[in-house]
Amino acid sequence: MLIANYGYKDGSGEYFITLDTDKCDGCGKCVEVCPASVLEVIPNEFDIEDGNIMGVRDEHRHKLKYSCAPCKPTTGDIEPPCVTACLSQAITHFLSSAKGQVL
Ligand code: SF4
Ligand code: SF4
């Protein structure tokens, strides 16, 4: 299983979107539902024979805390649209504050 990690840690917490590249078929459903154009479909650099996969746009990789704010994934019970749109369950959205609180 190959995992692509996009995100960062800073003093306020950890903000990551991870993708299981084996599960992602590049269908683009997550891109369509993202209200902030954070996601894109890109060539699969992990496997040159394997078409496209989801990627996180460069300009958003270091500000996911803010870029993903429109989805307000503020409780552990509500999955953001990108996660629910992915029928392959390839996306994990991990946002947590430095205090250990799940955002
Ligand atoms: S949480 Fe929302 S803004 Fe962030 S990548 Fe997913 S759909 Fe886009
Ligand atoms: S919806 Fe899932 S399978 Fe489709 S491109 Fe996004 S991450 Fe990949």
C-alpha cells in the first residue's frame, strides 16, 4: 500500500490529507465536490502504468487548516465532502489541534 501524505504540522496542530494510492483510480469525484479547489487529478507518479490519482494542489499544501475551513470538519462524526465522495475510501482527512483536540 502506498500512501501519499499532503500537509504539515505547526504550533497550532497537524493538518494532513492522505491518499491510499492503490485505492485511488483518479475518478475525480473528490475534486468535483471540493468547494475550495484544493484537490486535483494528477498523473500517478507512484506507478507509471497506473493512470491518474488525486493530488493536493501545491498552493494548498501548506495551508490546509485554512483551505479546508469551508468544510468545517469540526467534529469526528462529520466527514468532509472529499472523503464521502470517494467510493474507494482512498482519502483520509486528518486535522487536529496541538492540544490533541480533533478539529
Ligand atoms: S475538506 Fe473540503 S476543502 Fe478540504 S479537500 Fe476536502 S472537500 Fe476540499
Ligand atoms: S474520489 Fe477517491 S478514487 Fe476518485 S480521484 Fe478522489 S481519491 Fe481517487
